[in-house]
Amino acid sequence: MTAKKKGVDFEQALSKLETLVNEMEQGDMTLEESLKAFETGIGLTRECQTRLTEAEQKVQLLVEEQGELRSRPFSGDSDEDVG
């Protein structure tokens, strides 16, 4: 179930990032608010990139497993083997 939680976290982070970008594009923020929003956006972007990289690595492990789709634990993932 850890993978599902990460998927939700990615979607939530992406949604927050999109909202933040829309707010910044309106141009109604003060300089302080803009800087804070930018800082938050950088954090959200890094979080999304980390989640995508983890997913890409897991897919690569699945594909490379002798051409068979088998799952094995990844980065502390305690899910049972699928294949």
C-alpha cells in the first residue's frame, strides 16, 4: 500500500504546484509572497521529480527481471512479490 500512498502524494503535490503557478501568474502577489510561493514551488517540484524517479526505477527493475514481469522490494518497499 506504500506505492498507492506515494501516488496520491505525487498527485497532491502536482495539484498544489499547478495552483501555485496559477496564483503567481495572476500577478497579485507582493514580492515577499512571490518569493515564498517560489520557494514552495521549488520544494514541490523536487518532491514530484523524486517520486517520478522512484517510479521509473521500479519500472526498470520490473522490465529487466529476465524479461519477465516480476516485482521485488524497492527502497524499503515491503509489498509482496507480484510474479
